[in-house]
Amino acid sequence: MFEEPEWAEEAPLAAALEPVASRPRPTAALQIKGSKRRRLLATLRVLEAASLSQQPPSLPGSDSEEEEVVERKRKCPKKVFFATASTEVEEKRKKQHQKQGLPVSDAAEKEVTKKFRKGTLLGSDSATEEKRKRKCQKQSPLYTVQHLGSVDQTGPKTCKSSTTDDPSKPSPGTTSSLTPHTLSRKQWRNRQKNKRRHKNKFRPPQPPAPALATVPTEETEVPPAPTQDSQEARAGALRARMTLRLDGAQFRYLNEQLYSGPSSAAQRLFQEDPEAFLLYHRGFQSQIKKWPLQPVDRIARDLRQRPASLVVADFGCGDCRLASSIRNPVHCFDLASLDPRVTVCDMAQVPLEDESVDVAVFCLSLMGTNIRDFLEEANRVLKPGGLLKVAEVSSRFEDVRTFLGAVTKLGFKVIFKDLTNSHFFLFDFEKIGPPRVGPKAQLSGLKLQPCLYKRR
């Protein structure tokens, strides 16, 4: 039998470890002929196939394997670095404690590892820090460069702030606390606006900047400087307004006194202060000027249609406007004189004889609390069948019927009434005889409301 050489036993091992191209070929002396050669070649082919199936898809020094290793390092470089660094620190610490003879506890080890991990975060690579800053800026506009200073100190984990972190417990080394959640653009703008408002709230007020003197051009009109005449005109207008307001206040006071007391008290008031009557009359005229129709003009028109020989008695004549508007002889009576034709007296006691006049007129003059005395005095001086004309402010009458009924009890008969005017009512009475009631009889219809003017 043919003995196999020593290299034939080592051939399967060499075929499994080395490629085909690098295998040593048998020399010419060892070449085998015939069926043995063919059998040996078949075994070599089988071993080659088995070795090829057992080889990895990439050789140890290939580029694909290097790429996989780099990718793995990129995915978890920090974990490996943290693990190795922590283990090294623990080992060093144990050795130091063993040398010093101090006991090492698990809690102390955990604190040291935590501090070391936070310290290792500070020494991270600058390139990774820049990437982290860009990522934080893209996530939220709130993380500006100023806020990212805290990221440099706390490491990459502070960028991804979670809602579970407690903002009241900042990590060591941090200078500013970040928001616990990512804000939208609108929320960020509102927060910045609130910060500016809070900042300006406690800022001391600044004096206004002096206005720059503008040079007048041809297009802009420069207002004329105020002259002395214009200043005097303004001062005069202001004095006039103040005078009107003062006169109005005095008129309201005098008007209230006239309506709230008897005629005798009003006569004494004007005798003590003659200018008060002038002031009252001026205020009264300014009030009735606003009326669409003045009652004295209406009474004058009616009297002009009657004979001019009729004698008229004007109770409360004022400025004698009725006497100036008709041709009839007129007796003018009032509490004070504004005209030489006026006879100053109390209208409850006029200096006329009994049954001496044809017409008695009360034009807005039934003032005071003794209206009954005025009407009884008019009945005394009127001739039988004489005419009594009364014009009064419409707001003074609560019930017109009761007023007319009370007047008829004093010896008069209603012959005409005009209630169409919005400001005053007009009545015409005819004397039919003396009063039908005694002086002590109560006539509630003669109590009219006082005509008080409001402050405007």
C-alpha cells in the first residue's frame, strides 16, 4: 500500500485557514499518478468547499467591517465611554481607600459615580457641543445663545428637558433654568412681550426729550403769535362766562325765595337789596327768551282787539312791556321799579279804588304762598263784568279743574282757556260778584307748584 506523506494529514487544516491561492503546491517528487491522485484531488475539493462555507462574509481587515464598527461607536459612544470611565474611577477609588485603610460604602460609590458622570459631560467634545446647540435652536426659538450657556455647563441631557424634571432643583453648575416644555412661536412671542412689560414697569420715568426746533417751510403754516388784544379778548370772554354762571346761581336763589314765601317777605328782600330785583329780572328774561311764544305778547294781542278806552291794571309788570305794547291806560305794579311808570307796592294791596279798572292782568306773577290775596285784590279793583286774564307756567298746575273751581269761588266765571301751549296756560275770567266764601275758607286748588329752575 501507498503511504500518505505527512503534508497530507496537515492539508485539511491548512485548507481551512489559508486561501487557495496561498497554499503550497506539491513538488514534482510528491506528485501521485493514477486513481490515488484522483481520490486525493476529490478530498481536497471537499475540504476547500467546507473551508469556504466556514469563512465570514468579510475578512477582518475589510472596509465593511470598519464601517460597522464606526456606526456602532456612533450609536453608543457615550455609554461605552461612561461605563469604562466609571469603572476606572471606581477601581482607582477602591485602591485609594484600601491604601488609606478607609471603608468604602455603596452610597458613597454611587455619589462618586454620579459626580464623575456629570464631570465627564463637561469634558465632551466641542464638535458634538455645536451640533447639540444647533439641534436645540431648531427645536425651540426660546433656546437662544444666552440660554445655551447653561447647556455647556450641564451637558447634552439638559437640552432634552422633560416634564418630570423639577425646575426648582437646578443641577450643580447651572446658571439659568430652562423651560420644562417646548414653546410654540406664539407662546414665545407672548413671553418676550411680558418680559419687556415687566422690565419697563420698574424702570424710572424718563423726562420727555426736548422737541427739535423745526424750520418752517413754505408749505407749513405757522400760527401767529398771540397778541395782547387776543389775550384780553379771551380774558373778557372768561369773565363773561363766569358772570353768567354767577348770575344764574343768584337768580335760582331769588326765584326760590319768591315762590317759597309770601309777597310781603319778597318786598322786604328787594327793598334791602335793590340790585337783587335787577338781577332777578335779567335772569327771568334770559329764561323766557327760549320760549317759542311769550305770554305777554299773546295778552297784548288780545287787548289790542278791544277798545282802547279800557283801563288795565298790570300786577307784576316787570319792565312795563305790556304798557308799551297797547294804547290803553295801564297801571303798573311790582315789588321794585325798573321803569318810571311802575308803582312799587305789595300786589296784595295796590293803591287803587274799588271797581276802578276794566282789565286785571297776572302774567307769570302768581308767585308766593298768598295767591288768594292777589285774586281777591283783583276782584276788589275790577268793575262788575270786568276781565281777569291769567297766564302761568304749565308745570305749576297739578289739576287745572281744581284751580278753576277755586277761582270761581272768589267771584269769577271761566269764559276762555287755552291749554295748547307747551310752556304756559292762558285763562280768561269774568267778574260776576264778590267772593262767595269767607276769608277763613280753605281753597286747596290755589296751591300751585313752585317754578324752580335746575342748574345747567
